[in-house]
Amino acid sequence: MISKNNVAKWCKALRSGKYPQDVGFLQTEKGFCCLGVACDLFIPKSKLIVDIDVRVAGVGFLQQNNTPALLNRLNYDFVNKTGNALATLNDGGYSFDEIADMLELVYIHEAL
């Protein structure tokens, strides 16, 4: 589903400090969900659209036409392997470091 090289790239980005963590949306003016980081890395910038017309509490969020398919595949695969959704972990208080550890265990070390 997702290559070990791409998981390593994603984990490196999650730990880099370049992406402040936020909850509830893929990307806000404050930061990113772990899946928003994946979108930033793996979806070409030309296909990303920031929709400023859709706001919650005054914060716009990132939308992309085929993001749901990418995110659904990632979440579905991760849930099948661990019983947890990535978005739920992100929004439930897990840090990017902890999420990166889990991604490595599942997709690089294949321990879970």
C-alpha cells in the first residue's frame, strides 16, 4: 500500500519540527494533522486547494479533490493493522513522534 521509503520520509517530516501539530482538520493556519503532513508530502502542490470559504471558528482548512481516497486508504490500512485510525490518534493526543513510531512499527519493521 505505502512503500517503506515513503513511510520513512513521512516519519522524518513528522519529527522534523517543520509541521506544527493541530487537530480536527488536515491543515489549518495553526498546523497539520498527521494525515495533512502526508498530503503535503505526497500530493502535488498543483492539486492542493486551500478553501478559505469553508471555515470553522475562523480557520480555513486544506481540501483536495482526491484527498479522501488517499486518506481513506491510509486510515483503512492502518486500522486493519492496529485497530486505530491515524486521525483518531492525532486528535486524541498522540504526538507526531508517537505516531511516527507507530508508522515505523507497522510499515517499516512490520511488527504490528
